[in-house]
Amino acid sequence: MVKAFLRYEPAASFGVIVSVESNITYDNSGKHLLVPALERLGVWHVRQGVCTKTLSPSPSSRGPSLAITSVASSPSALVASGYADGSIRIWDCDKGTCETTLNGHKGAVTALRYNKVGSLLASGSKDNDVILWDVVGETGLFRLRGHRDQVTDLVFLDSGKKLVSSSKDKFLRVWDLETQHCMQIVSGHHSEIWSIDVDPDERYLVSGSVDLELKFYNVKHDSTNAKSMENLTGDEIGNDGESSTLNKWEVLKHFGEIQRQSKDRVATVRFNKLGNLLACQVAGKTVEIFRVLDEAESKRKAKRRLNRKKEKKSGKEVVEATKNVEANRGTEEAGNIPVVKVPDVFKLLQTVRASKKICSISFCPIAPKNSLASLALSLNNNLLEFYSIESGASSKTLAIELQGHRSDVRSVTLSSDNSLLMSTSHNAVKIWNPSTGSCLRTIGSGYGLCGLIVPHNKYAVVGTKDGKIEIIDVGSGTCSEVVEAHGGPVRSIATIPNGNGFVTGSADRDVKFWEYQIKKKPGQDSKCLTISNVRTMKMNEEVLVVAVSPDAKYVAVALLDSTVKVLFMDSLKFFLSLYGHKFPVLCMDISSDGELIVTGSIDKNLKIWGLDFGDCHKSIFAHADSVTAVQFVRNTHYMFSAGKDRLVKYWDADKFELLLTLEGHHAYVWCLAISNRGDFVVTGSHDRSIRRWDRTEEPFFIEEEKEKRLEEMFEADIENAFEDRHIPKEELPEEGAVALAGKKTQETLTATDSVIDALDVAEVELKHLAEHEEEKARGKVAEFQPNIIMLGLSPSDYVLRALSNISTNDLEQTLLALPFADALKLLSYTKDWTSKPDKVELVCRIVTVLLQTHHSQLISTPSARPVLTVLKEFLYARVKECKDTLGFNLAAMDHLKQLMASRSDALFQDAKSKLLEIRSQQSKRLEARTETKTEKRRKKKQKKSNDLHVWT
């Protein structure tokens, strides 16, 4: 009989408020802040300070979870998030569902930007490419190539007709999206450009780099270019023809620079929605806020500057003035017209200073009543801060910090009844509810390296880096006592099975035995828990780990000399020495029956020893890096191990087999804790997350898991082959090139296979049908038996079903992989599909891709001509029909809009905002009514009580 095991699946992840790799952004309403937390996207209600929704990829997608690297919100409820593998997911924020996944980039997505309408999405990546996506059609339009290094930021111009991209190659590129080419390359930066932005009116574009100044550019639009060309006379065009043609393509014209206050590189530059503020966030603790003056104010400022200049000149000596009369006259004439410069438009308002290094900033799209703007900051210590920007100074309004540790989680411990979870970090101890992931208590402490929750859950004990033991009162959330326990860091705490004490091991070479005592403190009525040192044992080397056997017979001590000493608990006499690891042991555990002891080391190995004779049963190469934690599941010989390779592994210590690999963490896994019944495991990591893995009812077999692992390795090799790493990259043309937006993936190959299979099945079915018709003609009437696989569909519909199942984003790459013979078969079916109005768009896409791909072969193949001729007749007519229907519907909708606008005093486009305004007024009235009612009731009660008082 083959043994089956129960599978562990990721159930919850908590402790991360905001991750460092990505930016934060407000949604279109301004009520919620979209915050990336590793692979999940948290939607935080700003006013309440609560995470209302979590958008996370489906757990079915196997493999390591990938962190979000970029986020962008659209004018609608849609949100785009870019990931480290180059994929982009579009989420519906209201429903909390993933609408589509777009695959195109080969490197991490570094920049995302929607156009003003929200119909187009531009993405930039570490693979140096910019891809334009059609959000409505859920497809990639084209790929723009030209940058020589990572794309850092993107911005749309001219109602989405142009796109500006910045890169670490020190250049800005302006792309014309209608002709799909690079129309301008802007140089002038001496170092990598990290961020760009344009104000809402598209007057100025600002770029920030490592340089000590912000560069500003005037944005020229097509309409202004056309007007300026009309105003020019014929002579001017003739004389300066070259400059006019140059100006035609010059979208960005250098305007000037402003010196920054900080010497750190610029990380983000952003205008607020009104365009009256500009924030410049550096890779440090500061954000510089600039006031953007309007045209009239900037002209007045320029005039004042000019007047001051004249006053200075007039105050010069008379002799110098008489010498240079002619020169002065010329300059005065030129200086009479005030020229607006960058300092006239952008004025430093204030500098916002945060407590730690800032990772990202975002302006709230809705301006608050009492201040100029509201600014959200994400810090690199897992913290969100909100500032109110006023004309005089900025003030912190809110900080979201309780839901996570400021640095990595060093230890996790479960209580005896699994109802509480304690985690320690560099300055705080947190008590969590492991089932919901909510933080119950936060207690300030030293750097906690280990801990345990005392039975009955009233107290907890924490061992710190500075050699102290802190006793924590869980109920009140305070530290009740700090005991100076050791002269070095307390590396390990192990509970004694009888429940009335524990053992600690430290870097000062001491192993100390402690007992719990209930004492009354002087000056206090209540009794509280204290500890007293019962015994001390001196070791030859620094102690790294201590473990006590469940029968309290042995104590095992791991030392810095890579050995483990096993001693008798009562007499502390030497029993066994476990020697075999090449590097020191970092973790160990003894099984519930006391038969086995497992040790994990820096040498990446797990060793399973027998506690009877100290013989090594097996040495397993367990992890790709140091093994940091290992623990047996209670009453079994199954165990979990965690390592610096980000993995958690599930083992059978009797058969020495790897059962499961749990992927999810994004950095070193420091610690793990298993529940008493083994129904869940909790792990803590350097990525500040705490993850819970639950045991499910789904059984699995070792052999099946081995096969799955081999398949995954094979698929990974295929994906590496897709990238063609060893092929030398071709030189890209200087002006930029256009390529296909999609990317060949495992999904596209599977889709191609399914299309080829469908074509083969349909062809066989068509032959059977032809044979049946022949037999009918001969007079042999037999009932036709259709193929069951085709689900009662006709051959044509069966092939269409296979194509309709392919996601729109993968369709192009799927058709590219089809052989010419199959492509020809596919084209022959398209004639039947055009009769279905809802499939006309799909048919057009299929035909266009196949014609572009196999153009030369189709021309030279005589058998393809009849198919193409038929398509030419049918397709044009069908497309015209669809266009006419759409045109008619649009005209009808326009007519309805005009009718509604004529009946209402508001414009149609303002109707929604007016409706919301009316609703808010009504809600205010209702609130006022309820307030007056409650007030009246209160007054009545007061009157009654007064009357009673008078009577008495």
C-alpha cells in the first residue's frame, strides 16, 4: 500500500504593510490608497486606517510568488500592477477581482502609466522596452525599442497621442503613438534619469536624475505648432526652412533648471491633480514641495525681477555709465520685455522630513478643505505616513504602523492552545491572532532573538541580543520585568516539559536553567510572574541552540565548534557528542518519542541522529543556503525545515524523503512554529512577513510530487530557452524600433497545441461527413455517429471554440507558432465564422496576424488564392456591417444625451457629479434631522429630571 500524505497550502500572510520595491498610489476617488505588500496589493481606507481589500494572485499559479514592482490607478475603478517576472495584472478595485493578465516583458516592470481616459496603458521594464496595451481589448498593441537601459518612467502627452519615456541611459525619448516611431531624443542629463512628470495642463515636463538640479521642459502641442506655422510669412519660411522643420518635431524644449536642496538622487517627481504643487522625493528622508505659480503670477514675478535688475544697474557709478552708453541702450531695450524663467514659475514652498528613508510618494487626487494637499509616503521600515501640506508648514496626520514589524521577524512562537502567536523583532514584540492575522498587542522591547509563551497565555518570555530576558504581561501589553540573564546574546530558549521553567543558551558560553515564581512586587497589590536561575552550566564554546527532550531526560546543546553535546538533564553529565557538520548548527529539535534528533546547519545540510547511540541515520542536502529552523510535527517523525533560500520544506524523517516544498517568502526565512495538532505551520522572514500554511484534506503521494518537481525543472529550462540568452543581441536603430508586444510563454505553446489538435479532429470529422454523404448518395442509409470529443459542435464551431478559449493577450503569439499548413486550414474556416456578428473582431485579428506572418508563402501558394478571394468578398462586407451598427448606436446614444441635456440645467458630462452632490446634500440634511431629534429628546429628559428635582 502506497502511503498518502496531507498537503499543506498557503492560507494567510500578514505583517507587511508596504514593500520596498514598488510605488504607492491613490485610487481615483482619493479615499483609498493602493499599497503593494510583496505579491499582494492592499487597498487601505485612508481615513479609517484599515486595509479593506487585498488583491492577490490566485494560489493555483505554481512557482515562487513574485513581488509587485509597480502600480498605477486608472480614472475608472481599474488598477494595474506590474510584477518582477514582467507580467501585468489588471484588477477591478470594486469587485476585488483580476480582470486580465498581460504578458510581454522579459524583465521586472518598472513603470506603468494610464492615459487620461484610461483606455491605454504604457509599461516600461528592465528589459529596456516600452509596451503599449489596449486596456479595453486586453491586448498588446506594440513594443517600442530604443532605450539602452532600464526604462524608469513614462508620461502621456497631447491627449494620449504622444508618449515620453525616461531611462537610465540618460535620455528622454518622445514617441509618436500614431506613427509608432521615436520623434525626439532629449539629451542634456549627466546621469541616470529616475522620474518624469507633466502638469495637468501639459505646459511643463519635469525630469529628476542624480544631477543636483531638476530640469524643466516646455511642452509643444500639435495645435500650437500648426498656428505658429500659419503665422510665419513666406520669407521667414524661405530663410529659415531648416529651423521650422526642426521645430515641427521638437515636442520638448528646454525651459531651465532649479537647484535642489538635497544631494541624494531624485526618486520621484509628481505634480498634484490641480497642478499647483510639485513634489520632488529624493532617495533619502526628504520631499521638497514646490509651489507652481499660474501664468499671471509668474509674469508679475518676472516683471519684478526685471525692475530689480534695472535698479541695480542705475545704482552703478556714473563714469561707467557714460563709457558704455550705447551698449546700455541696447540691453535696456532688450530687457524691457520680461521673460518668464523657471524660478518665476516654481518656488520652493517647504521640505517634508520623514522619520526614515522614503520609498515612494503619492498626492491625494482630492484636495482637502483646510490645506493645499495631502501627501502619502511609504517608508523603507514597513510604514505608511500621511502629511497635510499647508502654505506655512506640513504636519503628519496619520501613520499606519501597528500591522507589521519595522524590521525582519527573528522568532515566532505559538501558545500551548495555538490561540496566540508571538513574534519578535529588533525593537518590538507583537502578539497576533494566528487564525485572522490581526495584531492584538505591540510591546516595546530589545532586539528579540528567541521567545516562548508561558502556559495559560498570561505571560511571555523573550531573550534579547544584549543578554536580557524580558517578561511580558500579555493581557496588559507591558513588559513587567527585565532580568540581566547573560553576558552575551540569548540565542535560544527551550521550555522544560513539566511547564514550570525553561533553559536558555547564550554566546557567553553559559546554559542556564530557570524556574517560574509568582511573587508580589513591593508597592503593588497584585502578584506577577518572575524567574529565578536554578542552575548554570559552563560550556567550552559559544552556545547557539538548546533543546530539551520531551521526557525531560536529556538536554542538547549546539556549540560554535559545529558539534552538538547531549547531556543528562538531572546530573548535567555528558552523554553523547554529535559530530559531523562542517559548519555550526543553527537549529535542532527532538521528536516527541525522544528517538530522533534533527540538526540543521550553515553547511545547508539536515542530519537525522538517533538519540539512543548518537549515530547519524542520514545526512540530507536540504536547502540551497543555510538551514535556519527545523521542527518536528508533534507525535510524528515528519518535520519542517526553513532556510535562507526562501523555502520551507516538509520531510519524512523515517524514509528520509522530501514530501513538499512551500514557496512564498521573498527573503530569508528565519523561524518557524508548528501547532500542537500539526494542522498549521507559521513562518517568519527577513521580508517582514509572517505566513501561515494550513494542512488541507487533499492527499498526495511522494512519487507524484517527484514527477511534478521534474516537470517544473523541465518547464524552467524551456522558459530559459525562450529567452535565447546565448544569441548575441542585434543592434537597435538609433531612432527606435517597433516590435510585437507579446511574449512566448508556456501558455501560448499550450494554446497552439490545442488549436492544432482541434484542427486535426475537425479534419477527421469532415472526412467522416463526406464519406457518410457518399454512402447516402449510393443508397446505403446509415445513421451518422458524430465524434463525442466535439461536444455536439460542427467542425467549424469546434475550431472556433478552441480559438475563443485563448486569452486575447496570448492570441498573437499562439498564431505565430502555427505551421503554415495549419494556418491555411484555419483561414479556410474563417469564412463560416464571419456570419456570427460577435466573432467578427476575432476573425479580423486572426486573419490579419496570419496574413502578416505568412505573406510571402501565401502569395506563392496557388491553393491559398481561392481562400483569400472568398475572404476578401466576405470580410469587408461583414466589417462594414459592424461599423454601421456601431455608428448607428453611437448616433442614437448621442441623440439621447442631447435630449437629456436639454431637459436638465446641467451638462450631460456633469450629471454624475451633480447627482453625487445632491446625494451628499441629502445625507447632510438627514444627519442634521437626526441630530435635532436626539437634541430634543435630551432636552425633554433634562426638563423631566429638573421637574422631579423641583418636586422633591
